[in-house]
Amino acid sequence: MSIDITQLSKAAIMSIRFDGIVEASQQTDKNALRVSATDMRARPADSEKSIELRRRLGRLWHEKTGGSYPKLESLTLIKQNTFQTWSSGRRRTSRLELAKFVVGLSIDIDTADELFALQDHALDCVNNRFDYIVASAIKDRDDIEQFGNDLQKYCGLSIY
């Protein structure tokens, strides 16, 4: 699915009525996404979507940073150990973390939408303010700091 981002404008965001600001999955405690060693042993095989997401994140990281963890952290504010726990499957990516990844690495909107669909569900710029801000940041080629400022301003979310 392709999102038409040409009509998105952060200037108009407060006048748009959204069904939700953020998804319930974005409001969870960061530690709730961690998987214990016991859970890993009892966990069924990863879904194909989860495996594909991890594979694509790794490939995009190599393409955009040359495989550099310091560059990944400076562009996305995602630490090396966090990225490695995603890559190994010990921890799922949250929607906010995935947003930081796609915005910070300047991933195109179609690829970002595919990544979000693999993670949970595709971007919904009509009904969800968070998704609208993510798509707007991609359109405007915002850096991670501008994205963080917009999330704080329009959703009350912090990227730190």
C-alpha cells in the first residue's frame, strides 16, 4: 500500500480530528517488550513477519550506516545493545522505536509502511496522530531531533 504524503502538513495537525493519538501498543512500558531467557525457551518459532522485519532492519542498517553502531545511535538515538536485542529476537521493536529508525535513517514512506505492517500494522495517517507525525517527518526529511520535538508537541511522547 502506498501512502500519499503530499497532503500531509504539520501546520494543520491540531485541526485534524484523529480517532487516537497513539496505539495502545505504543503506551506500554518499555520493559514489557523484553523477553526473559525462560520465555525464549518456551517461545514458539518466530512468525515469518517477525523474521522478515528483523532481516529488513538489518539490511537497512547496513545500507544507511555502513553497519556503524555509532552512526545508528547518532541518527536514530537507538543504542547498539537495543538494536542487537531486536536483531536476535530477544526483544520486539516498539512502534516508537521503529519510528525513530525510519525517520532517523530517512527511510522512504513505502518501505516505512511495509516495516510497520511487519511489526504490527501499517501506518494509518487518517485515524492516528502518531502515524501522521511519522509520515510527515518522512515527507519533510526531519532529523531525529525535529521528530522528537514534534512528537512531544503534538502527542506528549518523548523519544528519549
